[in-house]
Amino acid sequence: MITKKLLILAGDGIGPEIMTQVQRVICWMAKKRNITFDVNEGLIGGASYDKFGHPLTDETLQDAFDADAVLLGSVGGYKWDNLSFDLRPEQGLLRLRKNLELFANLRPAVVFDALVDASSLKTEIVKGLDIMIVRELTGGIYFGKPRGIEILSTGERRGVNTQVYTTGEIIRIADVAFDLAQKRGNKVHSIEKANVMESGVLWREEVQKLHDTKYSAVELYHMYADNCAMQLVRNPKQFDVIVTDNLFGDILSDCAAMLTGSLGMLPSASLGSLNAKGKRHAVYEPVHGSAPDIANKDIANPIATLLSFSMMLRYSFNMSVEADLLEQSIKNILDADLRTSDIMQLGKIKVSTTMMGESLISEMNKLTS
Ligand code: NAD
């Protein structure tokens, strides 16, 4: 009997309905595999603002500290768009990431054979694609100071954000990337704009230094961010692991996302450093947002969240057998032509969020019977 403390924060929009499908898998594991999660549920984003007046309360943050892992749905929606910046749903997410010091965001972009036609790129360009983007998540321009909007003596307004990285921040994210590459294709592309930004020059020098001292057996390439965006759509299979900063990682991972056809298929993991007890804070969440345009219609694709749960099994709990089983079941139901509307194609079977979840459980039963 394994018991792990799991905090579920379903959030806003489609968050709760896709999280229900993960709950099915959690129940299945308790019943069929004797794996029990000690599940605690909390609020984040707009849902938390509505109840407590803040997108992430101190109590929920403490629950996240105490958990072995956090599984998050999504935050945001039209309803909260006019709140002041510090009370917006997204601030709950940023506070969680910052406080748990989740500096490493892992975003796999994998093309399932069954969905190869869903990509906007030609089949031969994306078939078999398997990229891991490692994005720095707690530094850079989204957090750097000075920041703000000021009024100049001329009456003009000026908006300021600051790109800033220390050597320590660069080394720890590069270390995650090299370590992952060793377990995959043994290749890292480090991305910055060293041609026009001093922070990029520092980034390049530190990544190279770490490579030369600790990871010289891993292939390392440096690439400018604009070239990387172009290469991602020209020849994405040249990449194995991409490591980059917060801003470029935000943009490039969404670009890589589209290679796979749908935001609804993309999981992510955000990891902190190993502490003295050997524990690493971790938040797992789909790449997509709260999709308010399709919320409460039972049509959202739950696969990104299910794959996030699978990453959690693999990276936080070392349950690779269960992660493999879940991923194989997802692959099988896609091979059986089941599709939510976002990945629907001619001749396939359109299913609801609920039906996708139920079919997954049937498949898991089949594979383990
Ligand atoms: P979004 O990802 O929510 O939606 C973009 C498009 O993709 C929409 O048409 C949506 O219907 C579709 N989509 C997204 N996920 C889907 C799924 N699982 N199944 C089927 N279709 C799906 O991005 P957006 O519209 O730019 O943002 C909506 C809200 O989400 C905003 O408030 C934004 O701030 C927030 N957001 C939150 C996160 C997060 O929680 N990590 C990330 C991005 C955006």
C-alpha cells in the first residue's frame, strides 16, 4: 500500500471537468492497484478569489508545501479580467510557482501517431516527434525589477520590465536539462539572444561552462531564440531537449505545442530543487488555459491533464509502471479513433470529456485483465 499526499487544485473554466477524469484514474488505482493517494482539494485562481478575495490563500499555499505533489487544472476567465493585476487568477499561479521555487518547467511535445494529421505541418515533419522543452520559470523578465508603468515629465507613459538572470539560476536550470537529455536523446539546444542581450551572453557562457565541467558527453548547441522559432516549424525533429529562459520558453513551448495539433494534448511539470529530505516540490498541470469559451459543455479534452498526472507518477512518485499503463491506455483510445472536438477529424468518433474518461478506464481494465 503506497500513500502519497496529493493536492488537487482544479481552478477555473474547464479545470474542474477535466480534473474529474483524473479522479476516475485515482479511484481506479486505489481499487485495482492498491495505490492510495491522500487527496486534498483546494481553490486557486478566480474560484479562490470568489470565495476568499485572493487568488491563492496562505492556507492553500501551506497545503501545497505539505503535499508530495500538486495537480493543477487551469486558472482565469472573462469574469475576472477587470480585477486589479495583483488579484487576477494568474497571480495565484505565479505565487504558487514562486513560493515553491518551481524553477524548472518541463513541457514535452510528443506527436501521437493517431494524431499526426492534426498538426498543421506535413506528416513527415512531425511523425515521431518527441521534444522536451525545459523553461526557466521563476526568474527573467516576468519577475525582474524595476518593473511598472510610470508617467514621464513630458506626460508620456513608460512601461518597464527587466530581464535579469544570475549564474546560479542559469546553472540549476541547465543542470535539469542536461540530466534529462542523458535519459533521452543526449542532446541539448540552449536558446537565448546573446547577439543583442547581455543576459543572453551570460546564459550562453554558463551553460557552456556547466557542459564542459559536468556533461561533456551530452551534445550541446547554442541557438538564438528567433532561429529556434523558425527551426521548430522547419525541422522540429532536430531537437531533443531545449533549455531556455522564462520569456522565450513561454513562446517557444506554445509554438512546439502547435506541432502536436492541439493544446488539449500537452502536459507539463514544474519542479523545484531537491531539499535536504530528498523531496522536490512539484506542480503538474496542462499547458492550456481555462478555455472559458468551452467551459461546462463537457467537450474539453482531458488528455493534457491526464498526461500531467502521468508525469507526476513518473517524476514525483517513481511509478513508471502505472505511468506507462496510463499513457498506453491513452494511446489505445486514440488509436480506436475516439476524439474530443478539438482533435476531431473526418471519419473519427466524437466523444465528450466524460466519455473520454470512461473509455480510458475501460481501456485500463482491458490492459490489466
Ligand atoms: P486557452 O488555452 O484557455 O484556450 C485557447 C483555445 O484552446 C481556446 O479556443 C480553447 O477552447 C482551446 N482549448 C484549450 N484547452 C483545451 C482543451 N483541454 N480542450 C479543448 N480545447 C481547448 O487560452 P486563452 O483563451 O488564451 O486563455 C483563457 C484563460 O486562461 C485566460 O484567462 C488566461 O489567462 C488563462 N490561462 C491560464 C493558464 C494556466 O492556468 N496555466 C495558461 C494559459 C492561459
